[in-house]
Amino acid sequence: MGFFATIIIGILAGWIAERTMGRSHGLLTNLIVGIIGSFLGAVLFSALNINVAAGWIGSLIVSTVGAIVLLFLLGLFRR
């Protein structure tokens, strides 16, 4: 993926995770959550030996799952 594709997927993944977890963040926070979530999602999917099709949709799925897990873990620490 190129630089701009990474930015777009990061923002979308962060926004989907934000809506799924019932949070409210800004655009920059969604980008950060989405990009960190993509790394976390890649680690989780490879540890569980799950293969997702490459491309925009596969990257968005992995990034979104990772971003949701990240927001869930951050919610545990804030309590």
C-alpha cells in the first residue's frame, strides 16, 4: 500500500472502530488509532494464523479489528 492509501485506511479504520465502541474522537485521533490498530491487527491475525485477502478491503478489515481491540484495551486502562 502506498502512503496515501495507508492514511485513508487508517482514518476509515479509526472511524469505524470509534463508532463501534461508542467513542467520539477527532480526525487525527482516528488516524492514529487506525494506524496503530493496523499493526495490532496484523500481529493478531498472524498469531491466530488467519489469512485475509490482500488489498483495500483486507487491509481495512485487519486495521479495523486491530483498532477496536486497541480502543477496548485503552478503555480497560482508563477505568
